[in-house]
Amino acid sequence: MPTKATLRRAALAERQALSTAEVAARSARLAEQLFAHFDAAAWRWLHVFLPIAARHEPDTWRVIERVWAEKLPVRLVAPVMQPSRVLRHYELTAVTELITNSWGIQEPAADPSAEIQPAQIDAVLVPLLAADHRGHRVGYGGGYYDRFLAQCPAATRFIGLSLLETEPVAEIADLEPTDVPLHALLTPAGVWNFG
């Protein structure tokens, strides 16, 4: 049974080996999977992470720009990292000012009037490196998303995005009581639903 550290190392290496063109192609497939399997227009608020291109993260701008281009009624929210290892959340629009933080992540400029509470969010696109068959995920290890997801209502859908085409592992060895499982995992190869 693999540990989070083992899965994290392997996934980071596999993802970094992807070409820029492959990251773009797989990101496009992820966006297609999302809109094919979920009714985004039924959500009021969709939380999206903004990708770190240097880390070959899924390009969520494919989703963001489609929402805007098709004028879907769902509104977008993006996170802002806090020194206390928590996330705050702000509306993301086509005119939102973005600032790059010290980790190289774009974030909305923190406008108090645009802050959104976890209780308002209907679905979250969750970054990850690996997942198991019960929906538990491996991230970068900071715990930001587990703390955030634990604050969301029971009805909020947690949807992991992975550029890797491998299916979830059977089980992760070192889960913590604070780990919050996903409801679904999207990969370029398919969709796994966990409940």
C-alpha cells in the first residue's frame, strides 16, 4: 500500500515529464469531461484553483474561459493563500485583478466586497497528485484544501482534477482523520465517481 510521499514523488515526476503541448491537450480533455459529466449551469458558485504552469498543473483556464464565453449562470471563486495555511476565497470575473504570490500562484486581489464564504460554494475543483478508490487524495502536503473542504456544506461537490491517465490506487497507506475525500476524480482517460 503506497504512502502519500511515495505517490507524491511519482506523480510529480510523471507530470513534469509531460510536454507543454501534452499538458494543454490533457487540460482540454479535463474541461470536456467536466462539462459532459456535471451540470455546471446548475451551480451558483464554482471554486477553481488557478494553475501553476511551471508545475504542469491542469490548466483550469479552459474551464474558466468556457464559463465566461458561454455566459453560464455559475459564478467563479478562486482561492487566496493565507500565512496561517488557510484559504480565503474571492469572486473571479473577467476583470478581476490577479496578483502572483510568492509560490508563483495567481490569486485575485483581495477585495473584501468580493469575498465568498465556503458555505456559499456548490462545487470545488480540487488540485491533486493522486487519489485512491475511496476518493482520498494526495496533494502537496500543506493541508490547505482539507481545511477548506471541511468548511463546505454537505451538498458541495468535490471534483479532483488530474492530468495523469492512471486510475486511482487501491488505498493510500497513511490517511489522516482530517483528510476529506472527493466525490469524483476527472482524468483525461475518464471519470471516477466516489459518492
